[in-house]
Amino acid sequence: MANIELITPDTPREPIYQFLVEQMHLHYRRPLDSEHNKYFLQLAEQYSPDKRSSFYVLYENGEVVGTGCISPLEAHHRRPPHCVDESLWGYISRVYISPKAQSSGYGRQIYEVLEARAKEFGYTHLCLNTHKFLTKGCAFWKRHGYIEFYDMLDEWHTIWLSKELV
């Protein structure tokens, strides 16, 4: 049985950290002790509803099998050119589903929670970045109505996608 929980100060962090580090290594082949990982794992400092941000964890039989975050776009460096008021934009990040749990509908479930929370926070638009080599992820976002607005043309093949919420 799967359940999605909002991370709180009382949520045990170690299983979440381990899951995120494994996903980062699996997808990006980054060293597990890189400086970027240290920032990546600062969950409590970055996500709280009073900052219009939330971090969700999907558990299956007590094991972390998915994550997802929503935060204000204004906290990030990249802005869509069609972003007129950044306070109305949310940023989706850290959406990962364990390879063994993919094609289970868990990605959709986490995304639906993130989109509902985005609307509660007053966001009218969402954006995210992904990488072209993550073909399943790119297809997932496009199925959910996201359109590409920027290709960074970098070594990571980073693209940015956005969606207007209705």
C-alpha cells in the first residue's frame, strides 16, 4: 500500500536522504559526496508551507519509493520569458520514482498532490527543469500538459518546461 506524506520536522530524514542520493547517482552519475548533494539534501531548510513550499515523500510498505517538491519560482535563478509575475509561479523539483516502482501510477499521484498544493499556495503557473536524456521523465511532463520554453544547450541537455494551471 502506498501513501504520500508531507515532510515535517518530525519526519525521519535518513531514508529520504538515502533515496535522493541514490536517485541522483542513478540519473546524473554525480559523486555521492559532492557539494551539490549537500545543498540537494537540505530539506528542512528549504521546504515549509510558510515559505509556500512543500516536500512530499511517497512510501510503499514503509519504504521511500518517490519524492516531489513545490516551491516559489522567485527562489530560483531561471525564469520563463512569459513569466510576468514570478510570485504566481511555482517550481516543481525533486520528482523521483524508484525504478522498481515506475509505471505504477506513483509519479502521477505525487504530481497531483504537488499541483493541488500549488493551487493552495496561489500559483497560477508551474515550471520545472529536466534533461533530454531522461526520456521517460520528459514524456511524463508533456503528458501532463507541460511545454518546453527553453533549451539551455548545456552538457546536461537541460530543458525548462512550463504549464498554466486551470
